[in-house]
Amino acid sequence: MRVRVIERHRAQERRGLVGTIVARYGVGEYVAVDVRLADGQYRIFRPMDLDEIPPAPRAWWGSLFGGGASD
């Protein structure tokens, strides 16, 4: 899942960073996720510090050619 660090994150230098969740740790209210950022670094965040980035819509003309998800 692609995510973005919220704009009110306590660490100003991390606000707005984009990455992909690669692992989840903990249970219940004690959960943390490992995020691989766009620059290749890994950081651990609380889920409440992240917003999901919805997938980009598929181009309408892709279905005309019978393309799969990799198009």
C-alpha cells in the first residue's frame, strides 16, 4: 500500500514523504509499520501518522486492447 506522511507529523522533515508499507509489527493499539520511502530509506511509523494514497485510475483506453494490470 502506498502512503504519505501526514502534514501535521511531529517531525517536520518527514511531512509529506511518500513510500510503500513493507511490514507491520505489533497487535491492537500497539502497531507500527515499516515504510520504504521513495528515496530508498526505511522508516517506522504509527499508522495514525500516514494517509493512504489511492491507486491511480486506469486509462479508459487500456481496456480496448485487453491489457492486464501491468499496463
